[in-house]
Amino acid sequence: MHVDIRVCEEDFDLGEEWARQRARVGGAAGAMAAFVGLVRDRHDGEEVSTLTLEHYPGMTEQSIRDIVSRCAQRWPVQDVVIVHRVGTLQPEAQIVLVQVAGGHRPEVFAACEYLMDYLKTEAVFWKREQGAGGARWVSSTADDHARRADWLKTGKT
């Protein structure tokens, strides 16, 4: 399995990422799926002017590798790309890319969703929103944890 994990300040180009993965998997994969997360301009009804993400180099990447490893135990994925941005981002900016290739559509969709659900709750990032009311730290939501808990109900993490 090919795994590409990047934590960076630079933006990513979905078309380029897609083309690189497509070239790597060739005819071995029957399906590819991608998810791109964007910075919202509102949170809990309040305006967001910036979102700043901090991380602990080395620890953050290892937390993501652990998530990918657990994903690969559930589904026979062939190629995983995760690009997560850090630094100060404006609303509408791309913040995360999760891209998965594998043999069949159901496992690729499930793996992509699983990876994103676990990134939201287990990856080592600190998020701070800035808005008219000042700055505030942002945590995973109850819905994020409920989605992750749904994966645990199947008996595998």
C-alpha cells in the first residue's frame, strides 16, 4: 500500500493529487474517492475571519499514520493520500484532502469517510478561530465523536 501523508502550510491542487494517484494505481484500482474540507466563514452562528491550525511536528504525522494503519486493517485500500494544512487560513481555503484508491467502490468510500472521521477526532492538531468576538479554541464536536463511535460499534477501530 502506498501512503502519502503531508502536513504543510502550502495549498494543494486536487487535480494534480488525483492525477498522481491515478498514475500510481494504474489498472490495479477499480475505484478512487476524494474528500476536500474547506474553512467555513461561520461557526455556531458567529463570523470566522481566520482559522489557525497548529501541530506538533512528528507527533501529528504519527497520529495520522496510526489512523491510516487502522483503516488498512479494515479495508484493502491500495493508495492513501492525506494532505492537512496548518498555519492561518482564510474562509473558503482548502484545509484537508483525503484521497483513497482501492479495488471496489464500497470499500473506497468507507475508507475515505473513516479516515476523515478519525482525523477530526484523533489527529494531533490545535485549531483557533478568530472572529469579531475574539479568538477561541475549537474542539471536535459531539457529532464528530458520535460518527467515530459508530465505527467502533462494528468491532474494529
